[in-house]
Amino acid sequence: MKKTTSPWIALIIVLTAPLLSVIDVFIVNVAIPSIKKGVHASDGQIQLVIAGYLLGYASFLITGGRAGDHFGRKKIFFWGMFSFTLFSCFCGLAQTPFELNITRFFQGISASFMVPQAIAFIQILFTNTKERSRAIGWFGITLGLASIIGQVLGGYLSGVHGMIDGWRLIFFINLPIGLVALWATHHFLSETKRHGNHVFDYSGIAILTAGLFCLIYPLTQGREAGWPLWSIILVFLSFILFAYFIYDQKTKLKKGINPLIDMELFQNKDFSIGLAAVLFQFMMHTSYLLTSAVFLQSGLGISSVDSGLYFVLPGLLFTLSSITASKLLPKYGKLIPQMGIVITIISFSLQIILFKTDVSGSVIFGLMGLYGLGNGLVLPSLLNLALSGVPHKFAGAAAGIYSTFQQTASALGICIIGGIFYNIANTGNHTFEYTKAFEYSTSANIVCLALTGLMLVLLPKAKNSLSVVVLAE
């Protein structure tokens, strides 16, 4: 790679990818009530606005990373950013739930191509260990800032009433950022070395995507329709497709064909247990962001603007505790995320007890901040703990599987725990129903936390953690 540009300037350019991809998760969470009203969507359709994005993201993450090796990371980053910006505008122009969900799916696919290039560029730009650690730190800070920016902008913009509906602006805001990033990429980012002998596992991508769709779609739409036969068949079919995907990947590996996922990794017990912890933790994390945002607005009658502000403290404390956890993890190991789980369970338990119609703003602010503090001790630790026993030659593949699993778990949390929330909330039109829905969904989140804790107990005492990037948000 030609070093015609300062690596720190290049870092600023590539960090626009994780910035936008994370903002577009959080900015939608707070704006969900406004989006639902704007496109006349049902609860299931509005869940897909988030889950569909995560589905597209999860299905192509590994492929996106390998595309950079094959075609050049600058080229894939540029076209990934271009597509993300384009589909963001299409989201803002959507008139129906179907149009919005289709464009959100392709927006997620676009993110899956641009974000892995940012991670790879960090490895290429910073060969010095100390500088690379600083760059990785800025990556983590970007994720934390993106979560805060997303929540605040989502609340503010969805409350705007002008010539353009405020909720549409949450997608159009990506246009100026995307255009600047594209211009800077063209002028200041150098191309990387290509590995042209790579062959893509197109059939593996198709099988995995089909399996995820057959699981995610009926979990959102089937619940609303009263679980008709087609939804049951699709869920059953998803398990068949996942089983066939595993068989297909093992067969290709035996034949010397490069598979999408190296199934030998799952023979590593620690890695498999770590992925199980990721499943439960991210189901909790993403679903809570949705249910709490909806409850604050529809249950407690808090405006979208004020609702967004309640997520500022959790974002700040998440960022600070994430930095602290990364420093303490090598010495104290899994004790750090276990402490985070205890703190988060305490926060959720108090929220169930105190989040009623007469709850004060300071109590909401404090308990949600406590959630951010606890969660920040858990999420950044999971990747390091899961990968600590993985052989170095599998590190890249393992990180790709982790990221894919993380996004899939987030989508499942939206569908399953979000489904519990909406199912109870829609039994009546009163605040009481939303309060009850929040209590049940938050209880489900406590169960997920307990299962994450159990997985951590099963993991061995932590070895020295790897210096890796965490896609925590």
C-alpha cells in the first residue's frame, strides 16, 4: 500500500463506515414510533425495519471481508459506502413498509461490505503495535460516539415537523456524510494489495441467507398473523437449511474448496461457548434498545426528543466502561464481564419495579446509565474471551464468524423479545399494557443475561486477551 497519505487521515476516512453503520441502528430505534406512523406499518413490519438491516448485514459480512482481499479494499470500501448512501436515500423516500424494509435490507448488505474494510485498513495502516492499539481504541470510541449520536439525532429529527417528515431525515442525514467520505476516499485513500486467486462460496452465501430469512421473517410476521401454517413451515425449513449449510461447508472443506465458514473452528470448545454467550448478550442488548425506546414514548408519553436524550448517559458510560474493561481483562479475566452482568441485572430489576407512570426523569436517567455501565463491561470482553483459545491461523475467520453471529443474534432479539413486547402491548391501548409489556420483555432480557453468565462460568479462566477489534454495537 502506497503511503501517500498520513495513516491517521486515512483512519478518519475509513472510520466513517462503522460510524454510519452503527448510527443507523440507534437512530432508527428512537424513531420507530414515528416511522411506524409515517409508513402505516404494523408491529411486525416495523420490527423488520431493524431486523432486516441486521439480516442483510449478517449474511454478507464474511463475503464483504473477502471481497476486499480479492478486488482491493479501497474499491470495495468506496462502492460499499456509495451503496450505503444510495440505499439510505431510498429508505428516506419509501412510501410503504415493503419499500422501506427492502431498502433497509440492502442498506445492511452495503454496510457488510464497507465495515470489514475499515477493520482491515487498521491492520494495514498501523504496523506498530502501540499505534495499532491507539487506532483500535479510536475504532471503539467511534462506536460509542455513534450510539450517542444515533439516539440523540433519532429523537430530535423524528420530532421535526416541516416540509419533509422528520423520520425521513434520519436516513437523508447519511447523504452529506457519505458524499464527503466518497470524495475523501477517492483523493486520499490508497489501494491495497489484491489476492486475485480467491474463489467466493456463492452457494454458501445463498444457503445461509435463505436460512436466516426463513427464521427471521416468520418470527416477526407470523406472530401478528396468529402463527399460520406458512410461518411454522418456514421456521422448520430454516433449521433444515442451517443443517444443510453445515453439511455443505464441511463437504467443501474436505474437497479442498474454500468454504464461507471453516467448520473446524467449532471444534474449539471455548470458541463455541463464547458464541453462545454472544447469542444471549446481543439478543438482550439490541432488543432492550428497541423496547425501552418504544416504552418511553408510547408507554410513558415522553417526547421523541427527550427520549433520545435519555440514551446519552448509557452511551457515555458504555464507552468509558468499555475502555476500562479492555485494560482490566488481561489481569482479571472473565470476572470483568461477570461483574457487568450483575450490574445490568440490578439495573433491569430496578427498572421493572420503578418504571411506572409516576417515575421521575432522574430515576430513568440513572438506571439507564447503570445499564450502559454494566453492558460496557460485558460486550468488549466477549470477543477477546471467545478468541483467546483460537489458533492464530484461524483468527481472521473466527472474527468474521463472531461478527456474523453477533448481527444474527441482534436480529433474533428484535424478533423474539421484541415480539413478546409488542404482543403484550397490543392487548390494550392503555399505558398499563405498555408497562406490562416492558416488564415481561425486560424479564426475558434478565434470563438472557443469566444464560450469558452461565456461558462465562463454562469458559476457562481467561488467558491473555488478543488485541482485536470489537464490533460491540
